[in-house]
Amino acid sequence: MKSIVCVKRVPDTEARIRIAGDGTSIDPAGVKFVLNPYDEFAIEAALKQKEGAGAGEVVVMTVGTGDSAETLRTALAMGADRAVLLKTADAPEGLAAARALAEAIRGQEFDLLLFGMKAIDDDLQAVGPMVAELLDVPVATVVTEFSVEGGKVVAQREIEGGTEIVELSLPCALSITKGAYEPRYASLKGIMAAKKKPLEEKEAQVGAGGGSLSVEALTYPAERQAGRIIGEGPDAVPELLRVLREEAKVL
């Protein structure tokens, strides 16, 4: 069972984000970057499949700057066997990343191509399906659990109000969300072993067309207005309704 898990380096959710001087990117100074939490679910799923099969390989791959090597080492410490960094001058947008991943994966033999459901920095849920389309393999998204049976994958998808069960032939792509795969912590032994595991670095190839998205500007959210007490008790209801209707215009 060979799984390729595509991951991303993202700012820590607890980091205080500041806009850089160019107005189109974030200032990385003092910001801690981590392995995208949804990608941890995908790594855990790959590790469990390898353990269940008793053999196989888990490869982690990312597109980004040289700093992304640290993110790959985190995945290696969790138990992945080797890593590939597709180097770029800066963080690419979704389509460019998908093209770079597809170019690197094309021609390789694999059973599962796994992604986190989305990246927490841009909330994009499209990279996995785009890579699957570029490689012409079947894909299922928002997968909470799956099993491999007789050359096919039976996946449970989270949908509104319930669960959908789909069947895909191997090789296939899955984007994983929170469900059956609780990420394991990297042990001290795993952290030490990760330093010796192979981490290949090569230039990313985005193919014809490159990316198609550019950031024009980043702005901070509007300041929240101060609260206002209309009154107390039932006598305040008419005035509250007037404010909601005439000033807030929400009624």
C-alpha cells in the first residue's frame, strides 16, 4: 500500500497575523508556522492503512519555500517514510500548487493520494480535487473514514444531515476531515528518526498556464462598534425594535 500525502505549511491558528508592508501578504515575523491540522488527519489515515496492510510506504509532499522542510520533518516524525519538497520562491496559490503536485506525482505508482479537507489559512478545499482531475483519478472529498477492499476504496463522506458512502477504484484521491483518524503525537524516537529520513528537494514545475489567482490587497476586519444599552425590561422592546429596523436595518 503506497500512499502519497500532500500537505501544507500554514500559520498557527493562535498566531497574531499582521499585514506586511506590500499590503498583499502577511508579515511572517514572530508567526509560528505549523503542519495544516487537516493534513494531520490525512497522514494518520495513511499510516493506519500501511499498518493494517503490514507493508507499504507513506510519502509526504508539499509545495512551498525552503521553510516548508520543517513542516515535512513534522510529518516524518509522525511516521511517514520519506518526503518531497517542491520548492518555489513564495507560497503558490491553489491551482499553481495543484499543477506542481500533479507534475511531480504523474508517472509514479501509488494506491492512495491523500489530502486534508482544506487548508486553514485560505480555507481552500479545491487542491485535492484539482490534482485528481489533472491526474485523471477518481476523488472523494470530506471523507471521515474509509477502507480498502479488493482493489476498491469504500469511503464515508460527511454530508449535510448524514453520511454518504461511495466506492472508488484504486488508485484514487481522498480529502480527509475529522472523524476516525485522530492524529498521533510524534514521539521522541520519531523526532530523532525523522532527522535521518530522506527529504528530497527539487524545483516545482507548475506546467502550462501556471496559476491564475493573484492577491490584490489584504485588509483588517472593521473595528467592532461599541455596545449600546437601549433600556431595561419590557419597556425597552419598542425602542429596540425601532433601532433594529431603522438603524441596523436587520428587520
